Amino acid sequence: MLVAEARSPLSWRAKWLPLVVAVIAALWFNRWILDSAHFFFADDWGWLERAQFGPWRSSIHLLPTAIYNDRPAGELLIRGLYEVFWLRHGAWNQVWWCLHAINVALLVVLARPWLDPYRLTLAAVLSACWFSTLTAVHWVGAVFDLLGATLVLGTLLSYQQAVLGSTRKWWWLGLSVMLHLAAIRTKEFALGMVVVLALWDVLLLRHDDWRKRCLRLAPHALLALVLLVCYAQLYRQQAGKLEGSSYGLSLSAQGVLEGIGWYFAQAFYAFTPGSNETHVGIGLLFAAAVLMIALCSRVGIAALASAAILMAAVLLLGKQRHPLYLYVPHFFIALALCALFPRRRIVGMALTFAVALLLYWPVHTGFLRDARNFVLIKGSYSKTLYYDYARLVQHGTPASPVTIAVSEAYFDPFSWGSGDALRILHADNTIKVQVTVLQQGGDPCAAAKGSCFVEQQGHLVRQR
């Protein structure tokens, strides 16, 4: 039945209205990131520093050389944009803003054969505006999740087109393999895409005999196997360094369950006072509710299983949990929530209410306002200090080492990489920088050598 529906023609309105509504929703809801106060933050400076000083060839290699942060596809995007925009932060924000809208559009096209236009619109609007899952949209350093979602959705869409399309099937299959490779080399979670494709093929596409299905999946399976072997060898070599760090793996059922509970609690705004067990327990209740909804249809099962597979890697990182990692799976969770059967008016009304509540809740509680304000206030603080520094040194590079005293380390532009932002501005990676926190009654310049800058009343002042 699903395959027959996938092949049935749609009216112009039914085909394009969900796409238009979804893209408008994504752009309108996230327009706040275009605020002039939204500035570079934390590891943004580290990636920009690599773009400034690192050779291009270091970003061009197919096989991984490290377990984490060896992500050449995302780094190439940063390098390319850096060549075009340099430090014009507004332009970077516009690209991320539009890339999220593209991701939402890809979800619409991907899910169009499986959902009726109304439910498709619900799923797309939810994915466009689900605030707790959209950290990647306003963080330059999170390009690996943002672009990773583009490539994951593109891989699945190309594979689906190779099966359901009437022409250029091998062209679409080849494109899906290339996008799959790019997705893995953007972020490691895409290693599981071969399982996602197999599930999609078995549960939804259900086209051709098993021999042809296996032939379609073979290049994806071979690609995943080669890279999985590479990562396994790297893990054996680097396991000692990872153990005890925030990226150490927690290979236990309890750790996985805690991760599931934590991420679902974050996604559904279950920020409750009390112990971590309470927080995780409430999150597991939400996970169970989503699972029950997903089990009502093959689309729901395929979508939720895809989300779980793409989250598998981060669920093993017991010491490194962050809402950022919800960005890629949230597209599939939104799809699973809106795929509920049976297709009756009462069910549609219930889904509409649930989606509306999920979108309204952060507005009602003030979480949306507070989170946005936090990003913009800290961004304004960092931007002010950076522009102050640029104004103070416009006539020459200060003597190294440079001491900078600020009131909020980490949120200032200079702390990351001990002065990455400063070295980028001067295009000189030999400058030494020491960032200190202001202490009441202390003189940060007393023992400083070279130049010294001090924050006073929110602005940077040069002492010598």
C-alpha cells in the first residue's frame, strides 16, 4: 500500500505547499540568529584558526587518521567560507540559517511518498522549529552536525530515488554512495547509514527481489566496512588516550539507557529539579511514548530506528552529552511522531495538538527567550571585546606575549586556544597570548611582559 501511495500523483498544491510552509517556518523561527550580536563562540575560533594557518592538504584525505575531529568534509566547508567571508560573522550566520532550511526541505522531499500533505507539513514544521534540538543552527563549530544532516538526508533521498525513480537509477545510487562517504567524513555517526538504508529498503521501499536489494546496498556496505575497520584500528591505537577523557566510551547497558533518557529529557524540555535519576527517568518516559507512537506504522518504525542508529555513537559517550547531538536525529523523530496510524480526523487533531504543544512549551516557560538572550548577550560581550581590541591595535601588532584580563573567561573571544582569535586578526601564529580573569584589587598587568589589555566596564582598554 505504501509503495502504491508513493507512486500516486499529487496535485501541485499537495506537492509544494508543505515544502513552502516548512522552509518559511525554518527561516522565520530561526531569524534571531541573524541578530548583529550573534558572534563567533568557543571552538569556532579553533576551526577558523585552522582555516587561517593550516594547509589545505591537511583537510583533503579520504581515510581517517584520528577517532574524533578528523572531519575533512566539514572542515573544507569552513575553509571555503573563510576564504569568502573571513570574519564577517553575519554572513556565516546567514549560511547556517539557510542550510537548516535546506535540511528541512530535504526532509519534506524524503517523506513526501510516505505521509499525507497535512502530516508532512506537521513533521516539517516541527523539525524546522523544535528549539531544543537546534543548537547546530546557531553555532559555527557545529557545522559537522548541520552539514552532516544535509548529507544524511541527501544520502537517503538519493537511495530512495534510485529505488522509486523511473530513470537514472544507477546515477542516483552512485550519488547516494558519494554522499554517504561525505557524511561519514563529516561526522562519525554516519557509519550507521548502511543500516538506515537497509531498514528503509525493507520496511518502506519494498521494491525488487532480495538479490537486487543486496546489490543496491553492497557499495554502501563495503564503504561502511572499510571505514569501520579504519576506525577500529584507530580506536585500538588511541584507546589509552581516550580513556578517562570526555570522549571515552561507556560500553554498558546502563550508560546507554541513561543517554537515551538524558537526550529525550532535553528534547522534550523535561528540565526538572532533583537528581539525575529523576531527569533520566522522565526522559525515558518520553522515549517510551515516542516508541509507542512509532510502532503504529512502518514509517514510524523506520524513522525512529534511523534516529536511534544515528545516535548510537553519542549514546556511548557517557561523559560528553550535549543537546547539539539531537540535531540530526530530531528530523527522524519528528517524522516518527507524525506518522501515527490510523489516518483519522481525531488522530490528526491529536497530532496537531501535540506538535503545537511541543512548539509552544518553550515559549510558555520562557526557555526560548532565555536561551536566545543568553546566546546574544554572550555574543555581544565577545563581539565588543574583539572589536575593541581590533580598534586598539589598528596601527600595529602589539608586543608578544600579550596579556588580556577579562571578567568572563570562555565567553570572551580570546580564551579559546589561548588567543586563536588574536592570531587570526594579525595573521601571525607566533604571537603568545595569556588570558586571565580579573580579580578584585589585583593588577593583571603588574607581572605581565609585552603588551597588556584589561576589560573595564565591558570594554577592552590597553594598559601598555
